[in-house]
Amino acid sequence: MNVCGVLVHVRPDSLEAVESGLAKIPGVEAHGRAKGARLIVTVEDCENSSAVDALAQVNALPGVVAAALVYQEFDPDIEVGGNIAENQPC
């Protein structure tokens, strides 16, 4: 299981558009806003894409100034529902 905490800096006039774009990327979830047009986001590995690929998609969204990785946790041994959580679908 790979989970990344990301702070996404956005142009103030693009907040809603970026939030909408984030919702379309598998493994990406916006959790709230911070001061200065920043979004608090988590990015996880999915069955068909990695967190690194999702982070690249976040950076490519129109209106995103930068996406900064502020936390990462990787644990290949975490179990979900009795199964090893390797590449669980998002």
C-alpha cells in the first residue's frame, strides 16, 4: 500500500476546476482547502496506475502551480479485508 499526502498549489481562479479534475484521477482524493489557494490531497496506488503516475496527472492539470509531496507511507504488508493490499482497485 502506497499513500502520499500532497499539497496542491492552485491559481485562485482555478480552485473549482482543479477540484473537479482531481476527482477524475483514479487514486486521488481532495480532503479540503488550506490558505493561499492550496488543496489537501491524498494519492494512492491503484490496480492499473501508480501514485507516481497520478501525481504527474495532478501536476498537469490546468491551474495547478505545483504539487508538493509532504508525506508518504509505503507498506507492502498491510492487509485489507483479510487480503494483502497490493494494488487494490481504487
